[in-house]
Amino acid sequence: MKKAAEYIKQQKKEITDSWGEAVNREIKASRATETLLLHNLLPNLLEDIADVMQRQEGRTNDLEAEECREIIKKSIDHGRHRATSWQYTVAQLIKEYIILNRTLTNMLRSEGLYSVDVSVILTYTLETSMSHSVSSFTDSLQEMREKLIGTLAHDIRNPISAAYFAVDILKHEDGEERLKKLQGMARKSLLRSVEMIEGLLDAISVRAGEGITLNFSRDNIMNVVKSVYEEAVETYSTKVNLETNEDKIEGVFDGAAVRRILENLLTNAIKYGNLSQPITISVESKYPKVILSVHNHGKPIPSQNQHIVFDFLKGDKEAFGKTKSWGMGLAFVKMAAAAHGGYVELKSDEKTGTTFSAVLDLSANQPGKVRSKTNVEK
């Protein structure tokens, strides 16, 4: 069995390549995964299997879970990764392990290194790895569903609050023009709430690697920006400025998603910024890209935490000063920006304050509905 272990260690690349080719042939979802990410578990798993073989030489009946401690850790990470990979399923995850068992068996047999003891080790280690990967996959998928639902529920508060504010300050003595403006504000906000409730139902059916459904259409993005700005001026006591040289920026985008991006960034600026100083929304066009930014003064985000504030599965579990979260909405901001062919940026320091930016590509999509991805790297 030691010879089999040595062979596995020496032939890790060949085994990985052979397995990868078979996975790409037989598992459709793997074709949307970069080769490096597809192979993220395998080299270390092969090393661990070989180590178990060497330790268990002549005593395969004594196998216990403790022997697979390292395998279990890596398998949990593997399952979690596959849950964020585009449209992976439990069946496809299991198929990966079936293919690996077949690949190892065939290669060891071709070298005359396959035996009953080798078979026992392979079966035990691969079944252990597979069971923990599947468990991690299903747990992570449920966590993603809960977070998607949570971000929508979180964001619904914005339009409902705006509608409540508009209704609450309605006064007949303010005049017909003022009444019509506030009624329109309340109506639009309630319509957005209904759309988000539909999104909650949509999030329940999410599959691995998927986020929410976005509805793209061609329009002037400045209409959305100005609407958010005007509502912010009406709603917040803190001074809000809009800085832009643009009046019309046409392209294909999801207006509701763009609104939620800005509303989330504004909410965070109000919640964590210095309210004695203004908050600034800025729009810069470098067509087909547009940069939407929100800046606030006040205590910066600690530099060691800046890289995880947008993380979908862990960002809101970290502490930021005296608060425990910069809001679930930041995960949505990152996801929505990526769905628009863009990305997010964060600059935060004591001297200049904090600026969140969403860079969107207004030519990245065609009109219609698109399911967003959760596995956004940048």
C-alpha cells in the first residue's frame, strides 16, 4: 500500500488533469468554473489520502474519523466553494467524487498497485470527504438563501420608510403641488416595496451560485440617481449633495437594482458617518462605464476589515468598531455591480472619510431578466 501512496503523491498532477477532463465532460456546471478553482481541493486531498494509506499500512480495520481530520477540513471548504459555483447541485458534487474514485482506481490498476487494502482506504476516505462536502454544500446553500432573503427584507425598509414619511407629512395647507409630489413619492415607494416582495419569493428558489433575478432595460440612469437624491433630501435631516456634470446617461441596467445600490450606500453613510457634515452622491460617466459613489465624513472603516465588508457569506459577521455590521445591503451592492459587468470599490481613511463606489458597465447586458451570481471575486 505504501507504493500506492507514493504513486499518488508523485502523480498528483496527472491524476488531477485526468479527473478534470472527465469532470468537464460529464458535469455541465464545471464548465463555468475556472480550472484553478475547479481543482482547488484535489491536490491536497490526494496528499491526505496518500498519508492515510502510509499510516494505515497493514491495519485498515482500525480506520477512524480522526485519521481523516485534514480531509474533513478541506472537504467542508470544498462543499462551501461549490455552493457558490454557478448552478452546481448535490448530484454534481457527488459525481465529482465518483469520477475521482474511478480515476484513481483505473490509474492504480494500470500500475498494478490496486489491492483490497487500497480499495478500503479509497472507499473510506472518499466517502468521508464526500459526506462532509455535501453537508457543507447544503448548509451553505441554505445560508445563501437566508442572506438573499435577508438583504431584500433589509432593503424593503427604505421604500416603506419613504412612503411612510411622505404620508406622515402630508398637509392640505401645503398646497396642491406639494401634495401631488408627496403622493407620487409614496406611490413609487410602495410599488418598489411590492417589487421587492416578489423578489423575496424569487430568492426562495435560488440554486448554487445564484443570486436574485435582475430585470434589465434601456433607460437614462440619471433618472434613478436624481429620484434617490430627491427622496434623500426630503427624508434625511443630514445634508445630502449631488455632484455630477451629467444630465443624461443612457444604457442597459436594472433601475430597481441601481436604486438599491444607492439607497444601501446612503443608509450606511447616514448610519456610520458624521451627521454634522454632508453626505455626497457623485456620478461620473466614462461611457460605457458609470461610477456611482457615496461619500461620508467620520470614523473610517478599519483597514484590516475593508477587504471583507462586501463578502456574501462572511462580511457581516465581522466587527467594525462599536458596530457588528456595515449592513447586509453591501453584499447586494457587490452582487448587483457584478451583474452589471462591474465591481465595487472602497476607500476609507481618517483624513478623507469613506467613499463606496459601484462601477457599472451600461453595455454589459441586453434587455431582459438575468439571474445574478453570488461568487463574485472582486
